[in-house]
Amino acid sequence: SDSKSNGIIAQRRSSKILEFGKKNSEISRSKKEMKRLMKMIKPKPGPKQQLRDWQKKLRHECLNIERQIRDIEREERKVQKDIKGSAKRNDMVTAKGLARDIVRSRRIVKRLYENKAQLSSISMHLAESVGTAVTVGNLSKSAEVMNLVNNLMKVPDMALKMQEFSKELTKAGVIDEFVSDAVDDALDYEDVEDEIEEEVEKVLTAIAGETAAQLPEAVKKEKINVPARKTKISPEEESIAQGVGNEEELEEIGARFAKLRS
């Protein structure tokens, strides 16, 4: 009789556990349903709130660009000292190698500043669109914003974020949906090596100064070994020309600096 009684108790407990689990499951489903309904009835953000959200994202990207620029310029100051030291030792191969990387890094910095200016311009045009929306009642399309976003989508380091940003702007009606020709950028850099060589000489003169000027003519004209000119630039050169300022690029520049300085 005791075992029968224990069995009945166990069955009751089991049924209570199942009932409790069923109630929890129903509560969980109810909560999910409530969240879904809340999203449906939640009012869409107004133009001013959208502008604040967009400008916050743009400011974040600008700060990221400023950090990259500081990293490059900090490394350049270290390398300038090594160029002077190499020139004093008559080691123009190392000096020119370092000067060449400085020239390339300065090109990247220049493009980064251009990217930052375009981000600021997007913010300004969006503010104008929102200002008009307050009067008209809806956001109007902006060809300027569309062109700027398209340009920034061609920068490998910003492509993904700008694609996401463009979807938000398209949904808000600020720009039309478009397909960016990000990779198919047919720029001609056949003379890039000659241009860099001229800039290298200027950098050497500016940094090494009198030390380089006092060297024998044969030493001054000594050139570092560079690959033959190509009709199409390599992916690395294309990234530099487009102004890639991502962390991988910065690490690569730092590694080249370190190798030449060692």
C-alpha cells in the first residue's frame, strides 16, 4: 500500500511539473507576442531623431579616421629620425626605402582626410533635408548625399558600413536604391612610380637636408630596387591609391617601416 501511495504522489508531482512547464511555455509565448506587437505599434522615429542617429554614426566614423591618421603620423615621426641616421651613414638604400613608405603613407593620410570631409558633407546635407522635412512634412531625396555615399562605398574599409547606412537612407526616402561600382574603379596609375620617385627625393631633401646634399653624387643617385612598372596596379597599390586606412593597412606600413629600420 505504501508503494502504491508513493506512486500516486509521484504521478501527481509529475503532472504538476508538466502543468507548470506548460504555463511557463504559454507565458514565454505571450511575452514574445507582446514584444512583436509593441514593435508593430511603436511609432517610427521622426526626421529629427533619425538625423541624430545618422549623425552619431557619421561622427563615429570620423573619429575612427582621425585615430588612423594619428597612428600613421606618429609612426612617420619615428621614421624621419631613422632617415637622418641612414643618411649620415651614407646608407641611401635604407633612407630611400623609408622615404618611399613615408610618401605612400602620406597619400593614404590625404585620402583619409578626403573621406572625413565627405562624411561631414553627408551630415550637413542630411541636416538640410531634415530641416526641409519639418516644413514639407517628409524627407526629400538628395542627389548630393547619394553621390557622397556612393563614393565612400568604393573605399574598402568603409564599404560594408556605408552599404548598411545606404539601406537606412533608402528606407527613409533620402536616396534611391542603387548598386555601387565599388570594385570597378578604372583609374590609371601608369605613372605612379615616377611620381612617387619625385616625391621621395623631396622627402629626402626635406628630412635629411644638408646631410644628403653633402653625399657624393653617385650615392645620392643610388636607387632602391623596385618592381618594373605595370599597366595594371597590384591590389596593394590600388588599396593605397584609394586611401585604405584600415588597421591591417596600418600594421603593414608599420611592418615595412620596422623592416627597413632594422
